[in-house]
Amino acid sequence: NAGVMQNPRHLVRRRGQEARLRCSPMKGHSHVYWYRQLPEEGLKFMVYLQKENIIDESGMPKERFSAEFPKEGPSILRIQQVVRGDSAAYFCASSMNKNTEAFFGQGTRLTVV
Amino acid sequence: TQLLEQSPQFLSIQEGENLTVYCNSSSVFSSLQWYRQEPGEGPVLLVTVVTGGEVKKLKRLTFQFGDARKDSSLHITAAQPGDTGLYLCGRNNDMRFGAGTRLTVKP
């Protein structure tokens, strides 16, 4: 039973490019959460999605950031026109239901140059 | 704004010492999860506590959930270098996390 899979593990983008981060939840999990983590800091909540629906995006910047979790395929966190301040580790977690245990992926480390 | 407060923020101890870290909230948790994160890795789930007053043990780690379900503690006995990492508590109902306690255990 594979865990939460994130890819790529490392992503380098030039300022102004787009970054696409993918998260495949554990089998049977339909709830996905995205977080951002800066060095030496904790996890900052960004968005919570359930299949085909955004449930809570209160932690997502209003501009340049979007997330989706289609009926088929992984959840995608998309950052348009990246800036140096977007450099961080981005983690996703998945759970079977709301209020059940959530498991994390290994993260994608985004570096904007 | 952090909705969960964890303390201490940093802790550096010698191998063999005991320690306790705390997670507090002004509101009631439906349930709480503790995770450990090592550098360059994703957080790994250690335990979920659900019932007020609950105590769970995982080898040398003891987790306690407060009677009022607004606080939790993690006690480590005879810490080892392998315990080094960032310890995070997360509120299960909205998956928000504290800032974590960064533990370093020196050999």
C-alpha cells in the first residue's frame, strides 16, 4: 500500500515561470491538504480539497496560487509567475475522511532562481 | 496566526535525559495528532489522541491528552540521538498545526 506520493521532489524554476506540484494520495483517500514550510519553521496550511471540490482555501494567497483535485489523477498545486519568496518546501497530506488520520508525502522543494 | 501553541520552541539535551513538550489551544480539540519530522523528510504520524485524559505509549514516548481536550503533552524517556527532529501537533478537525518543537539530542 503505497504512501502519499509527491513529485517532483525538487523543482527549480526561474522567476516568472510556472510551478506545478503533484500529490497522489494514499489509496482510498479522498481528502487532500497542502502546506508550505519555510526552513526552521512549522507547517502553514494552504488549502483543503476533497475530490473535485475546494473545501477550505483560507491559507492560499489570493493571486498566482491555485489548487485542484480532479476526479481522476493527482492533486495539483499550481504557482504562476513564481517569485523568489515562493521558495519553500510544499507538503501534501491525505486522509480517508475528514477527522481521520492524515499521512504526509515527502514534499516538493521548490527553488526559484 | 498560529492556532496551536507548542512549547518550548527549541530544546537541546544530552542523550539519556528526559523531556516533555507541550501543545496548547484556547479551543477544544476533537482529536489531536503528533508527528515527527526529520530534516529533508515529510512529517511522520506518531499517534492520535481522541479521548480527554487519554494516555498512549509508543516505546519511550508517552502522549497525554488533557481532560478538557485543550492541551496535550509528549514525554520522552531516556532520549536518544535518533529522537532528534521537529515535533508537531495538529488539530484533527481542521488540520492546522503548531509551529513545532525542534528537539536536538546530543550523543
